[in-house]
Amino acid sequence: MKFFLDTANTDEIKQALDWGLCDGVTTNPTLIAREGRNMEDAVKEIADLVGDRPVSAEVLAVEHDAIVEEAQERAAWAPNVVVKIPTIPEGVKAMRTCSELGIPINATLIFSSAQALLAAKAGAAYVSPFVGRQDDVGYDGMRTVEEIAVMLRNYDALTSEIILASARTVGHVIRGTQCGAHIVTLPFKTLEQLFKHPMTDIGLESFLNDYREMQEQLGG
Ligand code: E4P
């Protein structure tokens, strides 16, 4: 499973790269706004930082021609830019146009397997089901990911990869590995959570203390 970082914060991206745990980056307008930056500047800097790994940049338009125009602009920012398009009727139409133009698309704001099917049929390189936001309103977000995974396995012609998005817990990531989600996009906080277990901290402390005490006894 690949790990993308869901952030526009370059310090977080640098840390994940340093850990060897960043296979790409996804941004969205909210994440860019959180950094108080212009989208073009932020995406170009991130794209440069991550080398040839993919970086998703979202369109702001909601009508076909304007979406395609923005997609072409964003794709020209850097060779590793993937264009995020919302999975609405005009968006799905634009996904098809962009895919035919050779622009890789990340179909975003997917909340059902039906929406993922439409995006996959339109040639989206990635489909992004939002898990945490479904959980927030009482649905089982992971169920959608599981359905999409089965659907894509059943049809060779549908070549989209699943990006498990809006991942908020370790459980989301692990359930994603069970159903074969190709990628998970993680907020930095969730990436950090993957490392954590209280028994690791307790065990490490006692190993170090035991050895230190023995050395002190020998030395003393
Ligand atoms: C997907 O690419 C989105 O940027 C993201 O995963 C949304 O997550 P959120 O629900 O935590 O905002």
C-alpha cells in the first residue's frame, strides 16, 4: 500500500520523506487555504520537493469547459501534478476529456461505489472515497472502499487506483490493506498514529533502564 500525505504543509512533507513514508501528496483547497498560500505556488513547491511522486491539485471550477481549462493549467505546473476533479456530472464529463488529453485525474469527493464506478468509467487514474467524512455522518466509510475494491477487481478495463481518503484512524489504514486499497492519503497526525503503541514505549523504557542499571552496578 502506498502512503500519500494529505497536506499542503511542507514541513510535514519533509518529515514524511525523511521517514521514507511519502509516496505522493494530495492537497485540496481547504488544505492550501490552511497554509495561507496561493495554490500555484504551494503546488509547485510541493511538486519540486517530492521529485517524481504524484501531487494532486484540485480544480475550483464546476463546469466542463472551465474544469478542463483549469486542469490543463494545473497539469502544466509540474510533470508530477495529478488533477483533482469533483465527482459531479460536469466533473465526470471533464474527467473523460482530460483523460483523453493525457492528464491524470484524481476523482475526488467520492462517497459511494456508484460514484467511483462513474469516475473509473471516465478514465480517472485515481478514485478517492472519503472514509472519515462518511463515518462522521453515521455511515461505514470503509464499506464503500471495500465495494469499490471488489468492483475494480471484477473489471480489467477499469484501471483506476483507489486512494483511501479522509483517513483518520489506524483502523482505516489497516482495513484498507485488507481490502486492497492501493493507496491511503494520510493527514500527518494519522501517519504519526501508525507508529504509536503504549507497550512499545513501556518496553523501550524498561530495556534501556535495565541495561543502564546493570552497567551502573558493574561500574560502581
Ligand atoms: C482527499 O484527497 C482529501 O484531501 C482528504 O482526504 C479529505 O480529508 P478530511 O475529511 O480529513 O478533510
